[in-house]
Amino acid sequence: MRGSILGIRHGYQKVGFKFSIRGNWHSVGNYNVPFCLQSTSKPLVYALVQEELNQETVHQYVGHEPSGFTFNAISLDPANKPHNPMINAGAIVTCSLLKQKMNLADRFDYVTKMFKRLTGGEYLAFNNAVFLSERETADRNFALGYYMRENKCFPEGTNLMETLDFYFQLCSIEVDCDSASVIAATLANGGVCPTTGDKVFSTNSVRNTLSLMHSCGMYDFSGGFAFEVGLPAKSGVSGCIMLVVPNVMGICIWSPPLDKYGNSVRGIQFCKDFVEKFNFHNYDSLIHSPKKFDP
Amino acid sequence: MRGSILGIRHGYQKVGFKFSIRGNWHSVGNYNVPFCLQSTSKPLVYALVQEELNQETVHQYVGHEPSGFTFNAISLDPANKPHNPMINAGAIVTCSLLKQKMNLADRFDYVTKMFKRLTGGEYLAFNNAVFLSERETADRNFALGYYMRENKCFPEGTNLMETLDFYFQLCSIEVDCDSASVIAATLANGGVCPTTGDKVFSTNSVRNTLSLMHSCGMYDFSGGFAFEVGLPAKSGVSGCIMLVVPNVMGICIWSPPLDKYGNSVRGIQFCKDFVEKFNFHNYDSLIHSPKKFDP
Amino acid sequence: MRGSILGIRHGYQKVGFKFSIRGNWHSVGNYNVPFCLQSTSKPLVYALVQEELNQETVHQYVGHEPSGFTFNAISLDPANKPHNPMINAGAIVTCSLLKQKMNLADRFDYVTKMFKRLTGGEYLAFNNAVFLSERETADRNFALGYYMRENKCFPEGTNLMETLDFYFQLCSIEVDCDSASVIAATLANGGVCPTTGDKVFSTNSVRNTLSLMHSCGMYDFSGGFAFEVGLPAKSGVSGCIMLVVPNVMGICIWSPPLDKYGNSVRGIQFCKDFVEKFNFHNYDSLIHSPKKFDP
Amino acid sequence: MRGSILGIRHGYQKVGFKFSIRGNWHSVGNYNVPFCLQSTSKPLVYALVQEELNQETVHQYVGHEPSGFTFNAISLDPANKPHNPMINAGAIVTCSLLKQKMNLADRFDYVTKMFKRLTGGEYLAFNNAVFLSERETADRNFALGYYMRENKCFPEGTNLMETLDFYFQLCSIEVDCDSASVIAATLANGGVCPTTGDKVFSTNSVRNTLSLMHSCGMYDFSGGFAFEVGLPAKSGVSGCIMLVVPNVMGICIWSPPLDKYGNSVRGIQFCKDFVEKFNFHNYDSLIHSPKKFDP
């Protein structure tokens, strides 16, 4: 299977798993039901902003550490920065950094164009109803925004309301398992979309993004996920998980029922079963490993 | 270089780096000055206790999550367990689990024999002066021990004073860069000592150990280290760092001056330079990566 | 002096102290320079809302405990209520409770009329410039407001923006040492304005208000103030301190330079000197006390 | 009743209340059942150490602030001192300060002699069984002791084990409602034992002690107690509460069932009923108060 990047698309209701060793795409269940990216937009925004600004500049504004058990607290790290770009606070800050000079409409256009390239041209849309509802109910994000403005977390000249709108818009971008698995596969493939050959991100941006997905991508279960599954992933409250097997494949599972951490119940189960059966855990490929199935 | 597990030994005063692609061992500087394992004994004790008990039993007593910024605090995770076996609290608990039925002398004998196998028969000794001094000055560890006993963190029948003595003894085991690099190489080699072919640990124990070294091995710099270096490592206050490049090599650097996190200043610098030059970062091997040197 | 409630007014630049035992009012320095109530409005709002609703209803929404060293943190007590009505979070909540059915203009009218009665008809005005500036720069208060709305801290039907406006308005009410010392004296006098005989507050409301001023009135110095001065007081960032000697007198000191806690430097010094010389500390009146001056 | 200091003794099983206005002592229930001082020794040790050293010296080692909601945590204040002498950490430190030059036996003799004077010669004994059991089971206190030694909380030359023994011994001193109510009355009387006229403490020590009992005496319910009862008090896990009405009387209630805070359930109820009926709340004596019964 080496050398071919596959995508696995998984929908709601049924749980299945299939893939090919010849670059074919396999899908099971409701893989064409659209859902919003929600938090799975965070690693993409982080990668995007690293393309635009260099790594040092980005990390002047946001850390790269798990935040420990204070995940839900309104808190900043000792340097008064959000702990990492995979949590709300950090993603609001990376949004503020993205194409600062453009107006909001152009910034949104820019992001959707880039995201579309990540999907290799597959389904991507904007769900205005979700956007309006997000903006209406996001007390915590407004609290975070004001708290961070007080703590001078944003670059000079940032318009807080516009930044929050931008953040809500990016959470409201709609994909399906088809398109999201190509996004994951693009990350697995070092930033080159496997279906089009389009180099969207530099490998350095992808490396940093995968590192943080590995340690911080699954809310408060991130540590447990890194231990048990050992693969970079990001979940969203819409019930999706994007799972990346570097150099091998990208997977998108969508199944709305969430556990207490906010992760898809079936998605987590799938990931555990997946590394149980296949040798894809980060430290699974040790030479003297018992033989798991290596596709 | 694939297929050969190398060890790099690095001593104090000079910083150098050399290795071979044919299983030869290369050493630079004061690689034969003995120093105490200190915290680098923690991953080894964790691997040992997993050999003896199964993974689920061990993790009934200790978590597998980074502890966030409360590293130095006397605190337990929400399940009233130490956060992970790489911090003092967790290592005291794994010590309490190790060969509980034996008396202290036999337990210590057992551990030194196992550690000796990890080194492939190279230098390993007990520094009684360090042990006595550790026991004398370890207010924090006594505080932790009593706090955990209050919180019923130990298996029934645990003798707290004996457990702490055992813990101090294991911290006081002496190695040098020669022997410690073989230990690291044994971990890199999936539990099989590369110089003797002796299978000391199962790959499953090694996988779990490397996972936790990756996320929790470098004190409060663990998150930053995972991001920048992306390799499993463990540091000790004696100034050593054991660095593992899975399937490739084990490295020991020893250089006593410590930074504010308690990590060897030169050791950290070495690790950064190492992944700067070679493609060993966990997410470095992406297909479309710019060409770093791949030995 | 027993039996007569005096007010001491103290202005900026000079520090002096004078009073009479016959109900005369004594003022020193710039006692007629207007300044904004700021946080000194908090105990008054708390007393007002207790007049309107009963004590139990009020404390369903706000606690009555010092908040410890987390004073500046965005945090709630274990029952998800602000710790007490003397901190920003708590005062925003008491504002939301005050005359909920009225429109904002009528609510503001109501408060100013009540405050005017507390001053016995002395100087009270609205500083619109301060209000606008408060509203402009109050990131922390907006963060608190959204955070509390998320945590359902407000009574049903609360309009958050209007509540915050109301809160900023009440902070922007202007007094001078003359009028503020009469307010303090009204509290000292069990709710009856000593210059007019007007019963503005019930003694029960005053008792509760003085209790919380005693334990929580001086920001993070509240514990130290209770220990050293032992009198109910409330400070504001405009540099004023309202100090209450129950049954004896009310004092207002105004001197803008603030210490690290946000309390007037000279105001604190005055309070310490005051109880050093006179036997007004809460536990000063012990039978066998050494004789301090008892006016 | 002014001018006479009364003691109210209250025992287990029945709840009653009686007192005289002519200095007579009234007791109800099992007032002669002995119980251990436990935490009610803390204010007495604090007063004692202030007699020996001056206030400034004592407070170099211990704070005078409520500790907030971190009461049970192993934590120190920002100056690395225990928050106040009414919590375990603070009381262990005040014990270490008491007659440092004496040997343990003489220190204990000194304290029992002083405590005996506080009781006016009534029942005081040492319960060795409780002492041994305390020492056996006090994991938290050992943890605190080691943690504080690590943080250099003790005066130079302190022997930690001896200090903890001393602390456990003072907690194991036995009184009954008879003798403990005289102790409370001695505090109410400014340090002069009302039954013997013996001046045991200076009024300054008593003032500071009452201040801290007022704000920190009832574990995590201290804030609520100050608000609702408004009188200095100290509870102990043996089920006793010493309540002080300055210049009026001392009360001891003993009733072992404890609430979640560790305070006697009936004791707390008694205190609430007491200030409900009589005008003894700290801010009850306001001139225009509704008439409660003033004995």
C-alpha cells in the first residue's frame, strides 16, 4: 500500500471499513450527507496562516502545548497566549491573523478557494443558517474574544466583531465525507492533494499541523487518543472526525452522537478498532512488532 | 540506514555528532563519565511494570495524559490518579506496583538485572551516596507520597516508606553515555537489545512507553519538544537525555547544566539541531518533504 | 461622640482628619472635586436590590463569600454564581436584578433618585464622558457578561447589552467627598440619612451590605484590610474609599493614586492611621483594651 | 447583661439555650463529656505565639487572608506562606514558632499550663489514644509538612517530625463544654479569664485572633458564617464550636455529627438561631435596627 494515498469515507448509521491498495476510494454509509466543518476547520486555518506568515510569527500569537485539564476554562498560557490553535481561543487568534489586510468578504473567498483546493474540487458550501445560529448562541466565544482583546492577544488593528464573524463563517463551511476525506488525505500526503496533484500546503506547515492534531486535536480526550490511537486527528461537534495516516491515507468519519468530550462516539470507536487491526499507531511500526495486518 | 539500530553517545564539554550506517557505535566527549539515571529511570520502570502486569491494570493506578501547566503542583487527575508515569507522582506509583510480593532487596535485584539486560551488559552501578542524599532532601517526594496515600493511589498493602526508598534507589542507578545509549537503542529497536539480540520488553510495552515519552517526557517543555523535535525522549536532573528514533537509533546526551525546565541545555540544543539536519521528526517523513539528509 | 453620626470628607493633595462630637461635619482638602462612584456603587446597588427583592432571592443569583486569590479570574463559585456582589461579576448580576420590568431610562432614574436620598440631597450627577469611555474599554466586563450568560447567571429575559450599559451608567455617577461621606454615614446610621432623617434602607439590607463590605470590599486586599482596619469599606478606581464606622460615622477619602490592588494609596494609609489612633477596629472595643482615644 | 461575661455550655443530644444576666453559668445537656480540642486549638496557639513573638514576626510566617475555595488543596499564598493560622498548614507553622528553644516536653507543658489558665482551672487533659491515632492517620498533615519544608515555610532549625508531633498533641488536648466555654469567654473578655480575673492574653492578641476566627474559623463555610452569624467562632472535627460574643459571652457547643464542611450540624443551627433571636450579629447593633431581644 506504500506510495498510494487513500481516503476512507464513512457515514452515519452504518459502520464499515474498506480500502484499496491501488488508490481507489472506498465509501460506506451516508458519505454524501453534508455537515459543517466546525472545529475541523481549525487545523486547516492553522496550516493556511503558516503558509501566509512564517511559523515564528504565528507562534508569537498562539502556543503549541496541550492545555491540560483547563480546556474549557477561559484561560491563557503563561505567556498570555491561547495554548494552541486547536482550541477555540487559539483558532479565533489564527483567524485574526489570516489575510489581515483584506476585507471580510475577500478573506472568506480566499479561505473557501484554498479549502476547495484541499478537497480536490469536491463538495464545499456555506451553511448560512448554521452561521447565523452560531453567532447567536456563542456566548463562550464572545467571552473568549473580549478576554483575549483585554489581554492583547490579537495583532494591532484587529476588529474583534469581524474576527468572530470570520471564525463563525469558517466553522459553518459545509463538506461531506467525500470531500473531507480528501482534505485529510491531502494532509497525509504532505500538502499535495492526491486526486489532483495540486500542492496546497508546504510540508513544513503540514508537519506542524499534524504535530498539533496529534497532541491537541480531540478536545480533552487528546492525551488518551494520542496514547491509544497514536494518529493525528481532529474532531468537530457536527460529529465528524478527520483522521490522518501520514503517507498512507486520509479518513473522514461522520456520526453525530457525541461523547462527553464532544467527540463522535462511533468515530472514536472506529479509530480504536482501526489501529487495533492495522499497524498504523505512531509507534506501531517497530521492527519486532507482532504482526498486525499491514495493507 | 534502515534496518540498523545505532546508538549515539554524547558526553559533556564537547558537542559532537557522528554515526555509521553499519551498526557501528560512535561516541564523542566524556561518554564514560558515570551519572545517575534519575528521571530517565521512569520510562524503564513503566515498561517493566507493563511486562509484569497488563496495561489495563497499570492504568488503573496511573493516567496517560500530559498534566498541563500544573506539572509541579501536588495534584492528581480527575480520577484521583497521577497524570502519567513520567512525572514523580506517577513513577512513585509504578514503583509501588513493581513486584509487590517481593521484599525490597529482591525487588531492587530484579530491576537492576532487567536494566542490565537493556544495556546489553554495559556499565550499570548503584550510587549509594546519591541514594542517601536523595532520601535526605526529597521533601517534595515525601509530600507527594503522603498525599497519594491519603487519596488511596497505591495498591492495598503498600508500605509507603519502602516504596519511596525503592523509588530513590532506582533514581540512583548509575549509567554512562555508553550504556544509556544502548538502553535508548533497545527502546528504538522495539524492546530487543541491538547489541545482544535479547528481547527484554514486548513491543506493546515499548509502544506505550514511547507514546508517553513523546507527550510527557521532558517535564514542562514536553509540548514544545513534541512540536519542535517530535521524538520520544526522557530527561533527568543529572543532565542526561535519552532520545529514541524508532527503528533507527538510540541516543544518550549528558551535559549537566540545566535550563529552567530541568532539561539539559546542550541536550535540548542537540535534539533541535538533530531534527533540523536529519528527517527524524515524527512527521518529517512526509512524501513531499523537502530533502533533509536521510542517512 | 456616641449617638451622633458624623461624616468625614477628605480630599486630594492634603491629608487631614478632623471631626466633632456634636454632629458637625468636617472636611479637609479638595472635598468638592467631583469623581465617579465606580466600584463604590456596588454596595449601594446590592442594598437597593435587597430592598426590592428579599435576601434569599438576591442570593439565588450571587454568593456572599470572598473569592480568594482568583479575584481577577473569570470564574464563578461552585454553584455557578459570582462569588459576591462587591466584584464586577456580582455587581453586573445585581444590576440585572434591579427593577427588571422597567425600561433602562426608568431604571436609571430610580437609582439616581435613591442615591440622591442617600446623600441627603447633596451633589450627585452623571458623567457621560466616563460612561462612554467605560463602555468603550471594558473588554473584561463584556467577557464576564458573556461568560455569565453562558452559565445562566442572569434572570430569565435579561438583555445582556442593556444590563452592561446600566452597570456602566451606575459606575459613572458622580459624587464628591461631601455627598459620598453622607452616603457612608447613612450606612453607618442603619440606613437612615443622618442629615435628613430619611429612612432609605432597612437595617437588614444595611447589615448584609456592611458584612460584605467588611469581607470583600477592598479587592484583593480585603482580607488584609479586615485584619488590620477591621471596618466595612469599599474602594473605587477613581481613588475614593467609603469607610463606615457603624453607629458612629461615615467617611469618604478621595486620592487618585492607586496601589497594586487598585485601592487609593493615601486612602489605605488614612484607614490604618485612623484605627491606630482611635478604637474603631471591629474587635477594638474589648473591655480590657489598652486605652486608645475614644472620641 | 452588659458588663458581665457569660459562658454557655451546650452538650450533645439535646439542644437548649439558657443564660443569666448576672454572671451565672448555664449548661444544658452533656456538657461534661470530654472531647478533643482538635482545630479549636488553632486560635489558641495563634494567640499564644503572638504573646511570645510580636505580630509582625508571626505574620512573616503565616498570612491573614481567607484561602478561598482552595481550602483543602495543598497550597500556599503568593508569598509562599500558609494563608492563615486557622487552617492546618498555618497551625503547623504557628506550632513550629511556639517556644522554639525548648524541648518538646517543655513546650507541651507550657501550652497546657497556658490553656489551663484560659479555662480558669476547669477540666483539661491529654488524650494519648487520640494523639497516637492522629499521628497514625494524618497523611494530609505529613504531606503538608513536607511540602512546607520544601518551600521553606518554617523558621531555621525546625525539626519537622517534632513539630508535627507537637501539632498532633495540641489537637489531642481534651476539654468539655464547661472548660471550653470559659476559654471562649476569656477571648470574649479581651484575654482576661472571667472566672478568675487572670489576664492570659493581651487585648491585641485577642483582637487579631477574633479577626481571623471571624473570617477564617469555620473551614469552607467561613464566608457564609461571617455573613449569616457575623461572630468569631472556631469549629473542630470532634464536633465542637467555640463561639465568641465580644464583651458579652463565650459559648461552647458540642454535637459530633458533622456537615459536609466539617462543622457540627447542630452547632451551626444553634449559631443561626442564636443571632436570629438576639442582636449579636456583628452589624446587628445598628441604631435603627428592628428590636431583637437584647438581654
